[in-house]
Amino acid sequence: MINDKMGAKELPMAGIILKDGNSEQVKTGEWRNQKPIHILENCKHCMLCVMPCPDNAIIHDEDDKMLGFDYDACKGCGVCAKVCPFKAITMENE
Amino acid sequence: MIRERLSGNEAVAFAMKQINPDVVPAYPITPSTEIPQYFSSFVSNGTVDTEFIPVESEHSALSACIGASAAGGRVMSATSSQGLSLMYEMLYIASGMRLPIVLTCVNRAVSAPINIHNDHSDSMGVRDCGFIQLYCESNQEAYDNIIMAVKIAERSMIPVMVCYDGFITSHSVENIELLEDSVVKDFVGKYEPKHYLLNPNEFISMGPLDLQNYFFEHRKQLADAMTDSKKIIEEVSEEFAKISGRKYGMFESYKTEDSDACMVILNSSAGTAKVVVDKLREEGLKVGILKPRVFRPLPYKDLTNALRNQKAIAIMDKADSVNGFSGPLYSELSAALYSQSISIPSINYIYGLGGRDVKETDLEEVFRNIIKISKDGKVDKTTNYLGVRE
């Protein structure tokens, strides 16, 4: 695993990524400017928000219980808030 | 040792046959066309195992080289002029990704106006693209440098461009000494990249996004590798001398040991200059020439040391930087001399653009001018255009 304290001599040549499966290390949520808020009392756990999420950022358990958001992955697009028929997701400025 | 008579392009295609690379993607362009042409016949005849990819443009040619090299193959191609210009974007990617591709550049003028003949505008125009650049005077040097380039590239992990003069070298038939197939095969050996995409035991990504926190360090890696490649070029050249008897350095000097006035000149024109040196030596004039072989990395200490005792220098550019000052070789060499605190009166000539014939009498005029400068130390005009009609 590389880090930004490493110098030219230590870093792998030409930025080669030597290990696969590293996309999990990239926090795509870093540049979000609005974040979704889960309003539990309105939520019917219908799972309508899960499918349209482009970042797979809706966290739910095996019994289809909506648990909240993966804010490392969520880019704040607001699709989940738009599709929710029960006003159980609102968008808030970061 | 095999004695033959080959054109420069035939010699390079023959070297490529002996090297037997994994992949050769190429697109034809004058005067380099014969290289992929001859090579594709070797592919058709089954004399090589190479995957030959006839692509739709030079941009695609170098892109395919990059893909094949990243996959782990030994890769070669050839181009000229506009073809090299069209490769421009991919040249930086090849070097930035540290892929040891060997590219032959048969030097030709760059449009406009359109012209198919020789000058060095193409390779000089991409001198900062991160390729090692080797320049060749003759067919023999082209053949030898192509074989050495494979090893130099793979040891330094920097792509190598081998440059020689279009038509003058590429199409003229000269006597040449070729190495046995097995000698070349043993010399280049098997390419064993440390990391490559088709390795089933390692799952890597190459050429990823590289932003503010890392890009600078990766460029420094390339810069260091370019500096260090000088030693690799010296080592490979020594190893080549053992199998061929032909020794190559960073440059060739001709009668410079006691010369007062020296001409610095690349490629085939150096041959003409040697004839003029011999002629002027008969008159008792102390002249010599220095012919750089390696332009990238610029062996600035070696070159400046070799020039240290001259009283006047003419630096010849077969390419114009169109910068209001001088040609590229002059800009770089005069800066190198200054960096070593060497102050010698020097003059720049732009010559032979678009294949304008450079005769002995033209170069004699230059020598007579620097002989004069070596005596009075006066340079009237730094940059001059040799033989142009004003």
C-alpha cells in the first residue's frame, strides 16, 4: 500500500498498482457537497432506493432492513431522495 | 560475420528479423515504409514469430505498441515525420508508463510545406518526450544501434528511438557487416519484464490516474532513469563491442585531439564532414568533428569535456527551433558548455532543411569560418542558415 509520504525511489515504477481490488480504498464520497439523511420513522424499508443508487451506497441487512448510507462511497447525487415515496430520505448540505 | 550490401531500411528490417520481437504494429510512411514492408514479408514467410499488426494510423501504431509492451511483449515499430507527429501523444505515454519499446525514426522534414526528404525536425521536435534518442551516421550504425536499443530499453525501462537520415541512409545501399542470427539472439536474450499485464500470477493495473500527490514523484523516477540510462548505454555498447568488434560511445570524435576548430554534427552529414576534415588537414588546418550518438540522455559532461580545448565550435542543426535564437543542438550544447564554465566562441548553422543537399563545399565554408573565429574570437552572427537563398 502506497502513501503520500513515500518518495520517488520507494513508489512503484510509473504508478503501477501492484495489488488488485483496491477500488475500496478510494473514497469516492470525498467530493460530495450534499449528503442523504435517513429519516427512520418514515422508512418502510421498501428497498426502492437500493437499485437506482449508482454507488451501491445504501446499506441494508439480509432481511431487507434499510440501515443508512456508506458515506465513503456516496457521491451525493440525490437519486435515493428523489425515488423515495415516503420522504424517508432528505438531502442536506455538507 | 556476414558481409552484405543493404540499404539502411533493409539493415534495420534485417536486425528486427534477427531480434524476432513479439509484436510489431506499424503504419507506412515515407521514408520508413520499407521497414514494415520488409518485415511483413518475414512474417508471411514464417521466418519470425512476430504478431504483425497493420494498423490504421501512427497514433494506433504506437497505441498498439504500448498495449503489447504493457502486456509483456518485446515490441518494435518504425515511422517518420508526420507519422512521428501523429504519435506525439502516445510517445509521452510510452515513456511515462516506462515501456521499453524500440522505435525507428527515419528522419524526414515535418510539414508544412510538405516535403518527404531528410532533416531532423521530426525527432528533434519530440526531444523532450522521454525517449532515449540514438543518432546514426550509416547503415552499419543503424543496424548496430537497433540491436543495442533493445537491451538499452529493457534495462532502463525507457523506450528508445533510433534515428537515421531519410533516403540518404534509409535508401542508399552500403557495405555492411551483419552478425550471425544466433549471436543477435543471445545478445538480446529473452525479455523478462518485472511486471506485465498478462502475468497470470499478478493482478496489476498500469497507467492509472495519478494526481497531485504522486505525479511529480513518477516524473522524477523517469528523470532519474533517463540520467541513469547513460551508464546502461555504455554497458550495452561495451557488450556489443565484444560480439561485433565495433565500439560505440556517447559520441564519435574525429581528429579532435589536436584540433582548434571543431564541428558538431549529427547523422549522415558527419560522413561528409570527415571528408572535408581530411582535405583541410592536408592544408595543415587543425579541424575535427564531434558526432553525438546519444542525444537523450544528453551526455553534457562528456560532450563539453571533449570540446573543452577547442578555440571555436560550429554546431550544426538539421532542424530549426523557429524560436528567434538557434537550432536545438546549439541551444542545448551552448547551455551545457556554460554550465561547465567553458567559454568558447561558437556559431550555429541551420542546414539541409527539407533534404537540401549538403556538399563538401558547404561544410568547407563552415570550417573556414570557424578557423577564422578560432584566430580572432569574433562571431558576427550566432545563428546562420547555410546555403539558403535570401
